[in-house]
Amino acid sequence: MDFIDDDPVLLPPNEPAMTDRRAIREWAAPYFEPYDLSEETTDQEVRVGVDWGYIMANWTFTVTPKEGGETVTDDGKSIWLVRRQQDGTWRLSRAIRNSDFPPATSP
């Protein structure tokens, strides 16, 4: 959570927007305990201004259950807006992620 701005907006695929660090932490927490997570990204475009920048990337996200089971892989793309902090570091301020796969359907 150290890389996330104090005023974030996260727009995950097929889910409501999350607009605070606590909500993002609660959303992400269930993935860390039972799964091994891996993400590979390929930056497509990076631009940096004085106080804002963005990163457009393609990614592959892999989730493997620690207790065994099928590994799930998702491919997609994202845009991250980063904001320079007063101490000169950059933090994620806005994020949009989209899977290349269609959403799962319910019977």
C-alpha cells in the first residue's frame, strides 16, 4: 500500500470504483493469503510531467492456489496515473485495469 496515493481512485474490471486506501486494502487482502500472485507488465507508453505522469501497459496476471489447484491467468491492459508527492516520490493516484477476456457469465 506504500505505493498508493492518499487520495486514490481504482477502477477494476467488473467491479465498483474504490476511492480510499482502506477499501483497496480490503479488496486486495483476500488474494494474498491463499494464493501465489505473479504479474508481468510490458510498458507501452510512459509520460511524465511536473506533478503527474501516466503509464499505459499490457499485463499478464497469474493466480496459483497455495494449497494446490488450477492456476488462473488473465491478460489485459491498464493505465496508471501517478502523482508526485511533496517528498519527490511518485505514488499511484488513479488506475484503470481491463481484462482482455469477456466477463464470466452466470447460468
